[in-house]
Amino acid sequence: MKRMTYVDKNGNQVDQSFENRKPLLKFFFIFGTVLPLILIIMIIITIFQNNHCKGVYEEIKKSSLLYAQNELDMPDVEGDSVIVSIGTLYSNQYLKSTNTNNMLCSGTVKITKYKDEYIYTLDVKNCNSCTTDKRFGSWSSLQTKYPKGKTVIDVIPYYNYYEREMNTTKWSKYFDQDEISDEVSKYGINLPNDMTEIPEIPSESNIYTYEKEDTEYYRYRDISWKWYDIEGSYSEFSSEKPSGFENKDESTEKYSKWSNYSLDYPEEKSYRSIESTQGYKYYYLDKNNKKVYFNNGKYTPRDEVDTKKYNQFDSETATLYHYRDKQWRWYNGQKRKYSNFSSSAQEGKPYKDTQLESESNWSSWSETSHINEITKSYRTEENKTMTRFRIKYETLSLKILENPLEKNEFESEINESIKTFNEREDVKLETTYKFKYRK
């Protein structure tokens, strides 16, 4: 036996035997080293099995949904369900054994419509560690809240109903498309930005849906010209007397198009009109927060820029100028007689001066097109879609049943299926739920 001698704090000699401490040291070694290692291994195995089974369950759910969509009538009424055999998924090639760890699992999947989604109730058998009876405990008691985070959940629908009276409001005014939201509402249509323009419903009623009606609106404008009597000896349009023509015909006066904007002040002329405006360097920021300039970074007037896209500009500005000139036809010999602007030839003036053209303002919008065989030669027309809305609304009685019933009891009470009952407009089905889960 090994011994060690040492002196304590009071100066007394103490003998220590090592052999007596070996069992205790072994215990602490095992407790402090081996057991934590075993626990870590067990945790790793559990995590692996959880992830493995989670993947198997997801494959079964995905295949069940695809099979139900293709081969069965998917439930489309809240609380309705359909049961899929897992064995059928393999035999119909919707599921492969490689998806379930090279095993042919069996059992069923109940797919229940719950609000806007589906709940999958798994009963997986012959699937080794993923068999639900082995992997999970008994069912919990029924509860009214959806049990988030649970793998195996069952849902039990309960039904009640109201008697319903349906009515519809008057139509609203017509809305232009830029007055209507770009986002689709929960009613499946795009509604106006300003909902105060829609007729109201009684306070005790509920919106059932929104109805819309489109119609085409039209507007037009006319082109007219000056008409003249004789050909004569006339020049092209010019602001200054062209060579070979002595006389200016004042009745042919018109303006040239505006010049492009420039930083340079134009030369002044007796027949020239000059205007100025402020120019800016417009840009937007790209995804890298870099400036992307309009018109290569040149100074540009506001009315020539898409400011929704190029929504920023530098602080520096510059004055920009543009101009237009009065022009006339010049002549020799006999002077023409010109009419006022007209869309059709005038008496005694059969010739149209196509360069003396005027365009009217747009007409008001109306539901009638004004283009026909005669007007199409001088009239241009625009059309747009206008939309009006009305509300279909429901007024409900008190709940008919004192207590909600499960499916079989409810169908027995109403003497028809829930599916056909739900299609009636004179009643409204109410579905509530209770849940249970595998512990």
C-alpha cells in the first residue's frame, strides 16, 4: 500500500493512503467524463433522428397533397377533409422508398382545410423510429388554440350557421385607373384608393364582396387647316424674305417649333420669342447607391424629366433658354385668299395648306365614340377604361344553433351536406375548431 506523509498546519505528521482513494477517484472520473460524453452522444442521436423523421414526414405530406390534388376532390369548405393512404402513394409513384429511408411506410394522412391552409394529421406506421405511435405519446386533451410547434396535430371542426339576407348598394361613380390601387384586395379585385367614394352599407351588415363594372370612355380632338383659292407663286415658310419672293402674306403667319433648351442665350430677332426656365441635373440612386443621371448629367427643365424615376437632383441650377420664330409664306404676283381654320374645304377655296394646321383641345370624356367614315380623316380619338364599384353585403340573424355541432351531427340537423349548404346564399356557415396533438 502506498502512503504519503505530510505535516498539517499545526505541525502534526499525517500519513495518507492512496489505495483508499482509488474507488472514489474512479467514480469522479466516470461521472465527470464518461457520463457527459454519453449524454452528448444521446443528444446528437436524438437530433439526427428528429431531423431524419422531420424529412420523412415532409415528404409524405408533400406527396399526399399532390396525390389529393390530382386524384381526389380537395376539400374546399372550411373543416372538410380527405384521407390519403400512404401505401397508395408508393403504388402510384407519388412517393418513393428512397424518400422514407428505403422503407415502405404505411398508414394514413388526413388533410383538413383550415382557413386558407391545410392541416396534415399523420398516422405513420411500419416506419421504424419514425412510426408515430412509437415516436410520440398519447393524444392531448382538446383545446381551442392551435398548438404551434407540434409535429402531429388533429383538428376537429364544429359548425353553426346564420340566416342571411343579401343586398347590393347603388353603383359608385366611375373611377379612372390611376384612382385605383395597384394592390389586389382580399376580395380579389383592385379597389379605389379613396374608399369614401363607395356607397356605405348599414352598420349592422357585413361586406360579402365588391362587384365592379368596366366601361370605355372616349375623347377626341380635331385637326383643321387653312384653305385657299389659287395656287399662285408662293414660297415655303420663312421668317425672312427668301430669294426670289418679294411679298409677305400676313394671313399665313405661324410659329416654328420651339428650339431645344440651351445654356446659351439665343440671338434676338424681331420675329423671335425667347423663354427661359431653370434647369437641374436629375438622377436616381441605383442598388449600389450610385447616382444615375438623366440626359447624361446635363441641365434639364423639370417638364422633360420622369421625376418618378429620376426623383432627385443636384443643388446647382442653370438658366436654360429656348425660342420659336414667326414664319410666313412669301409670294409674287397674285395673292391667295385664305380661309379661317377648318376641317373641311370652304366654298371657293378648294386647296388645303397642309402646313397651316391647327389642333383643337380635347373634348370631354364620354361613353360614345365620335369616329366615323367622315370624321376619321381629321379626328383623333383616345379611349380609356373607367371602373365603378358596388358592395354586395349580408345581414345576419342570431346564430341558429345553441351549440355548434360536429360534422355528422350538423349534416343530420340541416339534412344536407356541408358542401351544398355552404353554397346557399340564404344561410352563412360558421366553422370553429378544436385541436389535439401527440405529446
